[in-house]
Amino acid sequence: MKVGLRKPNYKSSLKARTSGRIKRDVNRAVKPLYGKKGLGYIKDPERTIKNRIYQETTVRTPWGISHSGSGTKHTMSGRATSQLSGTTDVPPDHYRRTEHSQISHSRVKLKLGISFCILALICLVGSPGGSIVFATLGIILIIVSIRSMKPSQLLTQQPARQEQKVRQQSDSVLAGIPSYPISLGAAGSLHRQNLEDMPAIQPRYKLLKGDKKAFIVIDVETTGLKPQFGRICQLSAIKFACTDDGQFQPIEQFNTYINPHFNIPEQASNVNGLTNAMLASAPTISQVYQSFMDFVGQYALIGYNISFDLKFLWCSGFDLVKGRRHYDVLGLVKRSELDTSDNKLQTVAEALGIYCRNHDSLNDCYATGMVMQKLLAMLS
């Protein structure tokens, strides 16, 4: 009985990864039971038991060990260390690399199969025998490539079409929401406030029963990140009503661009796509103040990191803090433990199958409401 490290046979390894891989794929396509676990004990039990013992009593030499010479220092990879220690820890990116490799191999086989079928059509005129051979190989490779792909991998081949469909649905919903009539007031009648004077807010995360009938989702686009120095250049809000089955129904929208009378930095324009030329004919924040306050009324306010929006509104002269309930969807995201790379609205919305046109305040309002609806359904 052999005990220790299994030295790699590079010739066999190369063969197994090239011609051997194709042979195995062809056999799997032709023989339904090929490669299934347990068949070895039926076909050749003695050899199977011997191989099983050999696998259990030896450890494969990892690719991280150098074999360039007898005096070479041997270093083990994390996978080899886990094999020797008896654990099964594998680097997290190993699974991503493996999945990507499987998808790449499947696509290569699919392309080869299509190429063989095209060659078969070309050879059909001159050499019918060659045409049959190419057609057979092409069909086998196409079947193998499709069978080796997971349904999720097949779907990822058309991400642009799916995203376009979701975007069109979102745009059609926004276009169908009635717009609140904005009456412009006098310019220059609104005075800025100091951020230090803003009362502290304590946002909630789950809707209270009294706020489910109707609530307002707000969002702003700004010229910067500091409320005391930046200005609002787009102001949006959507009024939602919650149905008996927990669905959020948008019933009215408020949306306007704002002329900040302030030079928009290039960095801000690169983010939200707004420029001074685009906003030159837009109303000022003081002109839309009264219409926005009438639209908001005494409803509860919801936002994604709502403190950011409230700080900018406060510094612009709006008091939407005192005597009002606030809900922060960002806090709800953190409590839901969603498996996302970050907690940005666009990332969370995409994870939940919601289209979010990043840094468009009206679209952000709709996405925020839909994210909250799905998260509340998940948590309940």
C-alpha cells in the first residue's frame, strides 16, 4: 500500500485536459450512465476498490509545489495544506475560476459544433461522406456544450436583452404615474439654514400601520456631497399607497430639475449627467418650495440613506424633520443580510431584479420604493 504524496504525471494530465476531455464529453452525450458514481463497482470492482484505497491513503501533489530540482524549496498552496490537514477549505475565488472555466469550455464546444455543421453544409456538394462526418461531430459538440451548461449560465448569455426588458417596464411604469402640477413661486424668497441647527433624526425601518395607507419616497441629485456647500439640481418624490396584499402602488409623482445658480463641478456632472447648460432654464429651489411642501404634506418620508437627502433639503431652507416620521431603506438592507458586493441602491436593486437608472432622482425614488416592498416581504 502506498502512503504519501502522489507525484503528477504531466503527460497524462495534459492528455486528460485536452483530448481526454473531449472523449469524456462525447461519451457522456452518447452513454447516459457514463461517469455516474458507483458504476465502477459493477464493471471492475477489484480495480475500483484499489483506486479508492490509493486515493484515501495518498495526497495529490499540488501545482504550487515545484519539481524543478532536488534542491528546490517546496511551497504548498492553500488547497494542498487543507488536503494534508484533513480539512476541505478551498480559496473562495477557486469556485469563481472553476465556474468561469466551465462556461468558457462550453462556449468553445458550442462554437466548434456550429463550425462543423457549417463545414458539413459546405462539403455536402463535393463530398457527401465528409459532410456526414462533420455534421455528426458538430451535432455531438452542440449537444455536449448545451448539456454541460447550467440554466443560469444559459440565461447569462443574454443579459443586455433582459436588462432592456426590465428597463422598459420600469420606464413605462414611471411614465404612467400622474404628475403633480408644479406652481412656481417667487424667486429668492427662501433662505439657507445651517446644518448645525438641524434636529437629529431617528429613522425607522419597518412601516408603521398608520403610514401604510400612503407615504412619500424622496430623492435629490446634488452638485456635491457636502450639504453646507453643495446645491440641489434635481428634486423628486413619489407618493405610494400600500395595498392589502403588501404591494406598493405609485399614485403620484413630483419631479423637477433645479437651477442651482452654482457652477456644477465636472466630477458631479460625470456622476449624474447634469450640466449648467441643461439647468439654465430650470426653476430655482425657492420657486418650487411651496409646491413641493404641498405635495409632501404631513406624510411619512422614505429614502435611501434618507439623512443625506434631508440634510441637503434642510440647508436649502426646507424643514422636513420636525414632527414627521422617517424611514431609511438603507438600514433595512443592512438588517436583511442581502448577499451583495455593496449596499449601493443600484447594486441592491439589481440583486432584487429591479431596474435602477443610477443617479436619476425620480428613478431612484421608484427603485427605493420597490426595494423596500421586496425587503419587507422577505423579512415578514
